[in-house]
Amino acid sequence: MINSTVLEVAIGLVFCYAFVALIVSSINEAIASALKLRSKNLLEGIKSLLNDHQLEGLALNLYNHALVNPRAPGTAITAKDIKNKPSYIEPKNFAISLIESIQTTPGNFKQLGEDINAIQDAQLRLLLQGMYTRASGDIDNLQTQLSAWFDAGMDRVSGDYKRQSQLFCFLIALVISVVLNVDSIHLFKTLWEHPAIALQITTLQSNANADGIDQLNQLSEKLMGLPIGWQAPYNVGPTAFAGWLITASAALFGAPFWFDLLQKLVRLRGTGVKPDRSNQAEPLVKSGIATSNAVSQPVQSTELADERNAIVALHSERNKEDESYRPVQPEERW
């Protein structure tokens, strides 16, 4: 296990940011659902895509189609008459609905070209005429082109909605930071000083006396105090505003990002240092065998040398007593 003050502080900050980001995302989703921001944003995107900003022509006919808005009766005359606006439209359904809203004779591809030529908006008419020509009489090809055009337009609409949502999330996070006093700078200082305060408390407890009781109580209160929330005395200054802005900015990364980072930090904290196996001794059985062989070899060599010297000495004595005895030659010795 890794016991590092830096790691402990990082875990505390990441947990706080994940908590704030989770609250922000929940509040933002609730507001978007209550105000129907997605459906309104989609409607504005359709109006811009078809150049029908007043919702009096092709965009209105599209929203009256059952494939686009199946929960509406299809009798809307103005934007206020459109009930239960959809928050998502399938690209294929958009293509089919647009073709059926334009054509006067269903199933007649040639008549569809004349209906496209009758569109009053010049930009939209030119675009649809090019798609109609490239389709070469294939209605499926025309639907594919319309679907791709719709996807490209919705990508821009989605980008606008995300930027708007990011602004709302930042404002919500800033309000939460101020209300709960989630000051990142104060939080960092508190988490950084906790290990030192705990060590001082341990030292004072081991050397307790009458003079150190008051100091021990003060340190205990400081250690048990929460690093967030409003506590007297209230100190609000430039540092607090900077800490609130840091917390609000960190919440924009989203709760999934911070929870994933928190999981990695906790796993790192519990892993610890990898043990070094290079200097470990060999198994006991093998070590015992090697030691036995190493000891026995010198013993065997000494015994052979003594036996050899004794035999040589015996032959030398025989040679002195009997001259006919053949002496032992040096090269014949061991």
C-alpha cells in the first residue's frame, strides 16, 4: 500500500469534484427535461435547416407528419398548435417525411421533380434539385442523400446545444460551490495539513500534561472540522472566489471522468510497491544439496592424497630393502 500525502490529497479533491459534477449533471438534466430544451432546440434546428423560421411552410408540414411527430394529430397551423414536440427524429423518417410533404402525387418520381421546382425558397430548391438529379430516378438514393444532409445539420445543432448546456452546467456548479462553500484552495490546504495535525495530536497524547490539553483540544477540533461548508468566522475574499471558480470549472469535465479517475487513484493507492525478486535466495532443498557437495569434495580430495602418499612411501621402503625391486617412477604416480 502506498501511503503518500500527495496521493491522499488527490483522492480527496477528485472525490469532491465527482460529487459536485454528479449534482450538477442531475440538476441540469432535470431542468432540460422540465423546460423541454431538447425538443425546442430540435425544432429550431429543423426551421433553420429548411429555411422556415416562421414555421409556416415545409417545417410545419414536416411536424404534422406522423413519422416525425406520431403523438400529435397533425392539424397544427402555428407553432403553438404543435403539442408533444419530439426530442429526436430518425434520419430515415426525416427523409421520407420530407419527400411526402413535398410531393403532390405519391409514388410518382417524375412529379416529385416538378414539385421540387415549385419550392419558393431558392437555396432549398437548388439543394433538392441537385439531390434529385444525382438520384437518377432511384427514390432510395434520394432518401439516403436527405438522411446524410439531415445528419450533418443535426451535428451543428447538437454542438450548439452542448455549448449551451456547458454554460448552464458552469453556472449551476458555481452556485453549488458558493452555497456549499466548496473552495478548492481551502480544500487542498486542509487535506494537506491533516497528516501533520494527526501527528501532532499523537505526540501530545503520548506526552500529555496540563499545558498541552488546550492545544490538544484545538488541534482535535481543527482535524474534525469539515473542509467544505460555511463555518464561523466567514472569510470571503479573492482566494475564496478563485477556489469556487476552480471547483465550477472542474465540474465541467463530468461525473464519469472524475469517478473513473478516482477508481484509478484508489487502485494505485492499494497496489503498493512491486517486490524485488532478483535478490531472493534459492529454495532451501537446492541450497542444502549445493552446500553438501561443496563440503564433501575437499574431504574426498584430502583422503586420496593421503592414500597416494602412503603407497609411494611403501614402495620407497621396499626399494631400499631389495635392490631388484623396481622403483616407482614419478610419471606412474598419481
